[in-house]
Amino acid sequence: MSQHRHPGASGRAGVVPALPDLPEATVARLPEYLRALHNLAETGHETISSEGLASAAGVNSAKLRKDLSQLGSYGTRGVGYDVALLIDQIEYVLGLTQRRAVALVGVGNLGHALAGYDGFATRGFRIAALFDADPKRVGEEISGLVVRHIDDLPRVAAEEAIAIGVIATPAAAAQRVADELVAVGVTSILNFAPCVLSVPDGVDVRKVDLAIELQILSFHEHRKASLTRLPATGGSTLTALPGGLAAPDTQEAIGT
Amino acid sequence: MSQHRHPGASGRAGVVPALPDLPEATVARLPEYLRALHNLAETGHETISSEGLASAAGVNSAKLRKDLSQLGSYGTRGVGYDVALLIDQIEYVLGLTQRRAVALVGVGNLGHALAGYDGFATRGFRIAALFDADPKRVGEEISGLVVRHIDDLPRVAAEEAIAIGVIATPAAAAQRVADELVAVGVTSILNFAPCVLSVPDGVDVRKVDLAIELQILSFHEHRKASLTRLPATGGSTLTALPGGLAAPDTQEAIGT
DNA sequence: CGCGATTTGTGCACGTCTTCACAAGCGCCT
DNA sequence: AGGCGCTTGTGAAGACGTGCACAAATCGCG
Ligand SMILES: NC(=O)c1ccc[n+]([C@@H]2O[C@H](COP(=O)([O-])OP(=O)(O)OC[C@H]3O[C@@H](n4cnc5c(N)ncnc54)[C@H](O)[C@@H]3O)[C@@H](O)[C@H]2O)c1
Ligand SMILES: NC(=O)c1ccc[n+]([C@@H]2O[C@H](COP(=O)([O-])OP(=O)(O)OC[C@H]3O[C@@H](n4cnc5c(N)ncnc54)[C@H](O)[C@@H]3O)[C@@H](O)[C@H]2O)c1
């Protein structure tokens, strides 16, 4: 049970491997590998090569192998990776062996969609509670859960072990909600409101902002348009974009 | 005293302002700066220092200055940046001087929320059309737009200049929809379905996957939990995370 | 049992991103 | 006019991430 982890010395004690400290870029890709692996498992694959998994996940195979090697050696040379084993490993590393409880705050337009989303349940999470500040919304039942008032957060948090808070309120309320989540011990927040949150050390915030994604796409549109106005410098100018175009979570022109 | 520009007025015809090819990491942050600048403009600020803008955008000031310097020299030493001018500059670079038309495909749970989202309009975009494959959904009116059948996509695309396609269908349909979008000339896609899309060169795809975000948070939860089980190595172990913890679009522990 | 085909794991080189630290530039005040 | 304080813009260094290319390991087969 008690496991020691020292920087550099990844001594593995018995069955449970020590949590290695993975590069953040790797962590961001593991969920994608996991999804691809589940697909493969469903279609009857027992093993998969790095090449096969890489293409299913939309990355390059060298990168995939390097990522997986960070978790330990779970492949077999000449054969590939055992799909079931790898799923277990990645789920373990991502902390998905326990189904984490999620609290969703802000049951408006977006919040309703999220509350009804089955992707929570199928991918390792459980919506434990819904909150809103609007009295007209409190009491409403959404896919089996009753919306509670945000003031009940402390009480509910004491009952359920809330691991992650999701903020789907207007931006103006987001900081206040974040503070309230932090106050009841939540140390991971997913923020859909378009604003920056201030949180204490040790609390992780990830942000999803639709408009930012669109604006990044807009930039590339603008750029592509300005390129086509240039005198032809050779063949297809569109593919002459700089190599680094692919952002951390952008896929660009992965061939068929 | 170099170039100033007006949307549609000066220097657009012959003298192309030479779109610099920005580092992708910079492009991903510009929208955040833009949002912060709009907030500042609304609260009456005419100029802002790199320090002030950086904290409003949740980044470090050196990074912000380097990012902005990529666009040209639009700051004044000893003073800061002119808020209005910088807004114009960033909007120009991001290609927001023209309001781009967005087609939303898949008007289900999530699609409804997106269709009613005012963040499109307020941040440079216009929902031009809604599509679905379900005959029961076709004809429904959502915030002023009528849902059309996906088979009408070619006709609508000919009328409106669709710049960006947003996919909010189940994963099983996403590739097919992407192909149809590409076929009518769309070169930028925002994909909410949890799957990898194959597109030809020159087409940009960005993905938003809620479950991936949650799983990344889960990893850090798992990690924090395993750290607290360690014998105290002196002081607050939670802040002893490696410096690179902050992912491209993660904010971690930005002090109050 | 040994050999060839296959595929992993990784050393290495290269490119990108971040951060520091400071010179250069600007406005204000005297 | 000149000096002073403030802030930008950037060179350089280091951290980080990526992709190539190949040795090492394993399997299947004769
Ligand atoms: N609708 C979308 O598709 C979409 C897409 C991307 C981002 N967003 C962002 O998500 C957020 C929510 O969007 P929406 O369209 O659902 O807005 P909405 O106005 O429909 O819903 C917001 C909900 O939050 C509740 N709320 C307000 N203050 C609260 C508080 N202090 N505590 C608890 N609940 C509170 C309101 O009562 C309301 O029910 C916004 O910040 C929006 O910018 C929305
Ligand atoms: N609901 C959420 O909060 C949420 C969050 C994150 C991601 N997602 C993802 O977004 C997607 C949509 O989720 P949802 O909850 O809205 O699902 P949904 O089933 O409610 O809606 C999907 C819609 O797409 C339509 N559709 C199916 N095939 C189509 C086709 N070929 N062309 C056009 N339209 C088609 C369906 O008729 C339906 O209206 C899914 O991939 C889901 O995983 C949803």
C-alpha cells in the first residue's frame, strides 16, 4: 500500500508500480490512447502494434512508443502491446481505477447538455451533484439528479467525496464559484466560463473555451487565405506550412 | 510610426500586411489576450502594461511581451500598450475583421447549447446554419435559425461562405460529417465528438473532448494523493510539483 | 535449434517554448 | 534641457518536446 517515489529511482514495489512523474505532454495524450484502446478491445483486438495504435490515436508511432515507455515496458517486441493490459495500466496511471465524483455548477444552457452527457459515466466519472444559484432551477430533475442550491455545496461535499468541480456559470460568477469549490476541498476544476480563475497552489484548473478554439481556427483560415494570394512558390502552398503547426491538441492533415 | 490599419480601409488592397507566421503557442494565447483587452477597454483603461495584461490573461509578463513583439512594436516604453490599438491588431492577425460564418452539424443535446450560445456572436463569429440528419429535428427553429437536413449542406454552402464547421454529432457520424464538410470546401473544423478525424492536407481540425480534460485532471488528483502519502520531505509537498506542470492550456496555481 | 521477420525501447539531434535579465526608449518632472 | 523612473523589446540560456534511426528482444518457422 505505502509506496515510495523518489525522483529518478523508480523502484517498483511489488504489484503496484510507483507513480512516475510523466511529462505533461504525455499525460495529455494518454486519454486519447485509452479511448483508441477501448475501441480496439471492442473490435476484438488482443494486441496492437505501436503503429496501429498510433494511427488510431492520430499521433506518430515514435511519440506513442516514447509515451508508453514512460509507464514501463508493457509491450512485447515483435508482437506489440497487449490491449487489455495497456488499458489497465493507463487507467491506473490516470487514476481511473476509482470512479471520481464530479460536481457540476451552473445548470443553464450548457450545464443541461453536460448533465445529460453519457461520456462522464462511460469514461471513468460520476456526476455526483448539480448546483445552481437560481431558485427557479433548484429542485429541477435532470437525468436522475435533482438540482441543488449552491449554498448546499458544503453539505453535499461532506457527503460525497467531490474530486472535480465543473464550472458552467456565466464568467461573472465563475471566480466566486471556484472559491466556493476550493473552500470545500476541491482541488481540480474544469472551467467553461471564458475567464481566468485565481486558485491557491495545489489546485489545478483546466479551461475549455469554445471561442478561443474558433479564433485559433480563424487565424489559420486567415493565414491560408493570405498564402493563396501570394505568387505561387511551387506546388501546393497549403502544405508548405511550418512543421510546428500542429498545436498540442490540434491535428492537422493526418493522411487517410 | 509604422503601419496603422483600419478594418477594410487602408492598405488592404495592394500592400498585404505580411502576415507573420507566428509560433503556434503564441497563436493559442492571442485570443486570451484579446478577451482580457476587451474587459480592460470596457472598464475604461486606455493603456495597459505588460504586467497588467499578463495578470489579466493569466500568463507571465515576459511571455506576453514576447508574444506581442511577434506582431510588431505596438507598445510604448515607459507607458505600456494602447488597449484599442492592440485589440485592432490582434483581431486583424486572428482574421476577425471579417465575421466568419460557422456551420453547426448535429443539433442534439450539446448542439442545442451551442446554437444558443451568444459567445459566437460576441467574439467574431456568426452561426450561419444548423444541420442534422434526424428528420424529426429538421425544421425546428433554434434561436432564430431553422435546422436543415445535412443533405442541404452543399446548397447552403454555396449561398453562405462557410468558414468553419462545428461537429456535434455522435462519434460514429463524425468522420462522415467531416468528409461532407471538406467536400463543400470547409477547411477548418472544430470537433466535439470523441474520435480522430482524417482530413486532407490543408484542413485544420481542433478537438474539444470533455472526458480528456477530466482524465487529465484525474491524473493530477491521483498524483497529488500519492504525494501526500509520502513521508514529508520538508515543507509543502504540493508545490513541489515539477515546473513544467502547466500544460499548454492549463493554469495551475496562479496566485491571488 | 537457429534464423529471419518484426516490433519495441531509446540515444541523439533538432526544433520549439519559456524565462531571465538588461539595454534601449519614452514620458514626466524639475 | 537633462536626468530619472518606468516599461518595452530581445538576446541568450535552458527546459521541454519531437522524430529519426537503430540495437535489442521476441516470435514463428523450417
Ligand atoms: N452554451 C454554450 O454552448 C457555451 C459554450 C461554451 C462556453 N459557454 C460558457 O459556459 C457558461 C454557461 O453558459 P450557458 O449558456 O449555460 O449560460 P446560462 O446563462 O444558460 O447558464 C448559467 C447558469 O449558471 C447559473 N448561475 C449563475 N450564477 C451562479 C452561481 N453563483 N452559482 C451557481 N450557479 C450560478 C445560472 O442560474 C444559470 O442557470 C458561460 O460562461 C458561457 O460563456 C457556454
Ligand atoms: N452533451 C455533452 O455535454 C457533450 C459534451 C462533450 C462532448 N459531447 C459529444 O458531442 C457529440 C454530441 O453529443 P450530444 O449529447 O449532443 O448527442 P445527441 O445524440 O444528443 O445529438 C447528436 C445529434 O447529431 C445528429 N446526427 C447524427 N448523425 C448525424 C449526421 N450524420 N449528420 C448530421 N447530424 C447527425 C443526431 O440526429 C442528433 O441530433 C457526441 O459526440 C458527444 O460525445 C457531448
